[in-house]
Amino acid sequence: MTSWHEKLTLSVACLIFFFIGAPLGGIIRKGGLGMPVVVSVLIFIIYYIINNTGYKMARDGQWIVWMGMWTSTAILAPLGAFLTYKSNNDSVVLNADAYINWFKRILGIRSMRHLFRKEVIIHDPDYAHLPADLLALTADCRAYAEKKALKSAPNYFKLWMADSNDEDIEEINERLEKLVDEMSNTKSVHLLNALNNYPIIPVHAHLRPFRNYWLNLACGLIVPVGLFFYFRIWAFRIRLNKDMERIVKTNEDVQKIIETNLK
């Protein structure tokens, strides 16, 4: 009976490995051909161990024959279906950068700007209007920090019961990115170095962790979990206040560079 089942399981395994190996090339974005091959070999080793274990159990009579022979197929078939589905949806499930960025957001690790001089510049920055835009952004940053009282600790109960997004910081971040994008077309190395000092603002890190109101409320009621997110949100509020101060300081430096060298 084991030999009869083995003929069927080997045939099915060939199909399963096709639906595992083919999507890996599309899902794994780095490493060229080498990384998908390494992952495929690891999956095959897992299959080999499970298949041999099931075969031995079935042969010795410890498991039912069909259970022992089809265990490896039953385990890897859902994996093949999952990888095929993710590949068709252009998923980043095996993209290392996605997990690295996720851990950076959880741990609060900053991302830095790396702007370099462009070889071809189609539109130069409008240096005549930039100082006024920078002054307006500076005023809004100061007003936002004062309005939100970012230096003080948030109210624990209001934090979880509030159900709104921070549209003000989203608008400030959008304006900042537009200004940085425009000024990145400059030929001035001094201005580019100054632009790299602008912070990358995580616009949602100082808010509740979930978008669902009831999920946030449940998180607040479970005190150990709620306290963890509370102190995390508090830390990001303090960082956001420093980001506002950093934007104001960088705006002043950029204005001096524009007025001194570029007008």
C-alpha cells in the first residue's frame, strides 16, 4: 500500500513544487536567482523530512498508511496555494525590506533623507517664492506644536476614546514634502545638504495604533497592552515636537542659503 500511495504523492508533489517555486521568483525581489533557489532548497528539505517521517510511520504501522504518505502533501499544498495567491497580487510577503521597515516603525528607528545633486534638472526651484512658503510652514509648525501640547503626556482615556485622524500634521507633512521635492532640483550642494536635515515625519505614529474604534478601545481596556502603546505614543509625541523644532531650524538655514547664494 505504501508503494501505491508513494506513486501518487510523488506526482502530486511535482505539481505542488511548481506552485511553490514559480511564485518565489516573483515574490522575492532581491538576490537575483540565488535567493529563490535557496528558499526552494530549504522548502524541499522540509518536505523531505516530513515525507520520510510519514513514510516510516506508515511502514511501521504507527500511523494509518494514507495519513503517513499524504502528510507532506497536506502541509505543502496550502503553502503552494498561498504563495501563488500572493504572487498574483504582487505581494511583498517575502520582501525583507517590508519587514525591516515594519520593525523600524515599531521600534521608532528613524529613516534619513539622502538627497543628491541631479544630473539633469528640468525645472529650477522658484527661489523668489520659497522664503514666503518657508515662513508660512514655520508658523504652522509652531502653532501645531503649541495647539497639540506635544511636550505634555496625553490623557489616557481620551487617547483611546477619540476617533479622528490628525489632519493638521498630514497637511504640514504634505507641504514639507512638496517644498523638499521642489528644492531638490537645485544645483547648490549647500542647499541639498540642508534639505537632508529635514525629518521624515511618521504622521500616524503619535495616534492610536488601530483604525477601528472598538479595537482601540479594547486595547486601552487591556491595561498591559494599553500601557505599552500609551508610552509609545507619548514617545512619538515628544519626537514629533522635536521634528517641528527641527523643521523650523532647517527652514531658517535654508532661507539664509537662498538669500545669500541663490537670489
